[in-house]
Amino acid sequence: MGKNLFRIAKQKKIKYFLISFVDLFGILRSKLVPTRAINEMQKSGAGFAGFAAWLDMTPADADMFAIPDPDSLIQLPWNKEVGWLASDLWMNGRPVEASPRIMLKHQINKLKSQGLSMKSGVECEYFLISTDGASIADPRDTQSKPCYDQSALMRRYDLIKEICDCMIEMGWGPYQNDHEDANGQFEMNWDFSDCLVTADRHTFFKFMVKTLAEKHGLRATFMPKPFQNLTGNGCHAHISVWKGKKNIFLEKSDKLGLSKIAYNFLGGLIKNADSLSAFFNPTINSYRRINAPPTKSGATWSPSSISYTGNNRTHMIRVPDPGRFELRLMDGSANPYLLQAGVLAAGLHGLKNKIYPGKPLYCNMYTDYKKYPNLPKLPDNLEQSLEKLKNNTKMKKSFGEHVINSYLKLKESRDFLRVLLLTCSVVFDFSLLVICVTKMPVIIESANAGGSSDS
């Protein structure tokens, strides 16, 4: 028998539920539902007009219903009257294929049909900035190499502690918090899990960090590159594939500790990285992070070429330990569900076709890239990545051509509008935030810079 949300609410004294979903641009949408109505919502879902979100729908379409997943329930540690639920979107009695959580679940089921599952963890970097978005929030955070700066970290102790305490209470297994490579930048790490759980937690983490930052009179942003001279916000993903309780990526006799299956999976990512940048780096601002010149700290910590290596952070894929690898391409604007779905789709392509990723490169790619002129490069801008995705027949087949076309249609229409806006010397009220192109650094925090779940 499945979980009954009404009974759980009575036991936990939950008065309201946030029935939530993430649209194709990563924006978190919700309805606040009183516990008295949760039985019907659990059965039939909360109704939404799909065209009102970034989904490929029209105003004439029927109601869309967000059916909550009881297993995703999180009781807000800072407001225990409220429970948060991730949901799957349905319309006319069928799943909405071009919706992120459904897209991820389809990929999970493909891997599951082989008796396998993907586990993942994410490293979500974020800035704490002034409420107007013009600067970092801490004027004393000025070191040229601020990574791991204890004083700057402890000046934000109250906020960092509250976020970490929440993760401990929720059972996520947080294990470290640090000041990152840019002034005003932080990262918090928690245990890896099944990729759907990680995607749900990733979504909630961004909501939690921004909410608690506001409570402390601050503003948090996951925007890829809010400041030109500072290191951008990455969202690195650590990947392994399992058969039951066995990590089938692990091969102790291999130099990097990876099995043939792991290399094939990795080969799929190498093969499709340029087109999947449309998911992993989905905003105009994303391309100010990759292919960027060195920052104030001396390095961008982001890739520009498609390569892999051992324990070396200058490549797109790093193998830090046996049995897993780290994909360093993604940034803070990545949709949590499309991030995992893209990795899975590319990995499945690699497994099916036994793709060989080539030999690892053991070099400092930041300084030695000219020695490898034939190494494939990552896209220079969003337009290029969308074009790569448009022409990738393998990914269209994996996700469904109509699904990819829906994503491309929305991205191309919205970002064309954004480019027009950014060429105008005006103050324009966009998504509740005022952008002054001529007077401010380019900090477009829409409900989101280029359509991210937050930037």
C-alpha cells in the first residue's frame, strides 16, 4: 500500500503542501494546498495552466495536473507546517512527455530495463550577493585567492549552519561546507543517492538556500557567471552505475579504477557533450563561464575542451577515485532533472554502442590546450549548443524528437527576446527584477538568467 499523505500530515502536523514541478527552463512552480484537500490532490493532482509556465503548450490546451510523488515529501525544517512535494505532470490522462521529471524517469526506466541504476551527487555552488544584485554581500571578502578562506566562511556561519542543520535533519548526509574560489561564493556537499532523489534534492536545495538567505537579509544566486572577474558557479556531477548493491563502474585492476562499462558510459558523454551543453549550460550567461579568460583567482575551474583525465580538475571529466567520475561541464543554471536525464541518455548511448572514449589526457588543459588542436571544443555560445542538439539524431531518438523540438522551440523564442532586450539601453522590468544594462554588471536574475531554475 502506498503512502497516504493525509495520514502523514496528521502525524507530522503538516498544515499545507507545496505541490511543485520544474518547467523546461528549470523554474520551480507550485501550488499551496491545505491538508484537508491533499487526498484528492494525491489521486488526481493539482491543476495548472501549462502555457503559464515554460512548457510547450498553448492557452487553448486542457488543464495540466501535477501529481505529487509521496516519496519526495520534505517537511520544511524552518517551517514544519509546510510539506514540499515533487510532482509528475499529466494532461488528458497521459504524462507530459516534454516535462523534465518525466524525461528523467523515462531514462531511468531504460537503464532499469538492463537491471541497472545510476547514482549521482551534485556540487551546487552559489554566491551570496547584495539585495540589488550589484556586488557580493560581504565587503570584507577581498582575497585574490579566497577559496577555503576560514574568516569569510565563518562570517556566514549563521546561514551556513542553518542550511547544513536542515540537511542533517532531512537525512541528506551533508559532510562539508566551504568558501569557494570566488569572493562571496560557497559550496555545500551532501551524500550521493539514486539520480531521481538527487534531482529532487537539488531542486529543493536551491529553493532552501535562496529562502534561508532571504531570512538572513541576503540574496543567493546560482547564476553561472554573475561577475566577470570572478570564478563562475559550477554544478559538477559525480556519476556511478550500480547493479543492486554492486558498483559496476569499479574495476580495481584498471589504472583509473574504471570498468569497460564505465568507459563506454563515459564515451557516450564525450560523444554527446557538445549538444548536451544545451541542457547542462542552458543560458546565455552560461557561456561567460566556459571558454572564459582566467579570473581573479588565476583559473576559471571550468572546461573549454571535451576531454577526460585522472584526478585533474582542468578537464571536462575527472576521475577522482576508482568507480566514479566527475562531469565538470554543468553550471548553476542547469535544470536539476535535465542534468541527470542528459547524463543518462548520453551514457545509455555509450553503453549500447560500446563507445570508446579515447585515451585519457594527462596534462594541464588550461595551459597545454594548444598542443591538442584536434581536440573537440565545447560550444562558444547558447546558439551553437542549441544547433548541436537540433542536429543530434541520437538524443532526439532517446528523448523523442517532439520532446527535443519542444525544448528548442521555447529556448529559441525566449532567448531571441532576451538578446533584443540586452541590446537596448533601458531599464526594463523583467520577471520582477529590474535590469539596467548600461549601469550594472550583467546580473540577469530572472526567474532566471536565460531561463534557469534560478540563477
